[in-house]
Amino acid sequence: MVGVPLSIVMPEYQVGWEMEIIDVYRALYGRYGPQGWWPGETPFEVVVGAILTQNTNWKNVERAIANLKKEGLMTPRALHDVPRQALAELIRPAGYFNVKAGRLKDFLNVLFRDYSGELDHLFSLPRDTLREVLLGIRGIGPETADSIILYAAGKPVFVVDAYTRRIFSRLGFLEGGEDYGEVQAIFEAALEEDVRLFNEYHALIVRHGKEACRPKPLCRGCPLMDGCKGAVP
């Protein structure tokens, strides 16, 4: 499929049973508008947030990040040097704090061992090479790696999460058994390879999954309802 230019990815859409992936974007953009993701003052803060947000909600991550900022630890060097147990206590609000402290330390150890502690050096790698490096760090899976690549490194990769699977299974784009790479390939084949588009689309999917397409869906007024095979009248 030919990718859709970002210049026409605007909230003008036709929703129906022959809906395309780009039509879903247009419908969601028309409903919710731009989302302004990812929240973070620096690329390093985005990296930290991507690791901390595993298995928790963003409000808890914000509390953990606020603790790190209060202690002046929101730099690679400061976070690398702080004792692991002290780090764990500071990120306690994010849950699984001992595990996540270890994951942050593992990321930072690679950053300082192989890239002089400089995110710019790490992020200068080609996208696929960067992904291999991130996936080689204990505790960083495809979703976290791709969130770092898209939102911190600014490289085009489509992030897949549970909301993506739920929404697009109900819409009929997915059968439900696809692995992460298969779902990602469907989106990247259907869309122009563009950081801004991938950024906005993922954010809109999360917004819709939280507000409407919940485990028990709230279908009334949903902008995708007319084209959704799983809609509840």
C-alpha cells in the first residue's frame, strides 16, 4: 500500500465498513485534536518516563519523575551515579520500583559504557541499529524501545500497545493473534513514514482507548462506530 502523505492527514474523513487505517486517524484527530505527546522536558526525561511507565499509569510516573527532579537527578550522569537503592526509593510511586531502578541502571550502564554517556551519540545510530541496542538491554521490550526511538530520538517507528490491539481488533484490522512486529508492519505499510504522524496517531489511540474503546466499550457517540465491527449498539 502506498503511504499517505502527512499533508493530507487532516480531520476530513469518511467512516464506513471499507475504512482504511488513515481514515481511523482522521476520525480520531477530528474528535480529539492534537495531543502534544510525549510529556517530557528533555529527551532523557522521555527515556526515563518510557521505562517507568511500564505496568503503571502516567500519574504515578509523574510523581516519580518529580522526585528525581527535586533531587537534581534528571541527567544521565546524576542518575548513573546515584546508588541503586536510593534510586529505587525515589521512583517508588511508579511501582515495581526495585525492578525499574535496575532497568534504568542497565540502560545507563550501556549509555556510559558504549556511548560516553551521551544520548546524542546513542541516538545518532540508524533506527534499526538503535532498536537492536535498546532491545538488548534487560527489561526493555519492543513497546518501550519504540517509545524511546519515536519520542526521545525522533525517529519514525510506529508504537504498538494494548490500546492499538483492542481498537483495531474491534475495527476488524486485526484478527487478535498477531505478534508485535506483525501489528507494527500493518501500520507502517499503510502510513507515510513520518515522525509527527506516528507520534500523533499513537497518542490518539491511547486517548480513544482510555475514553471510549475501553474493555467494556462506550460506543455511543464514538467517531468510529459506523465502521466498527465490534460496536455495541
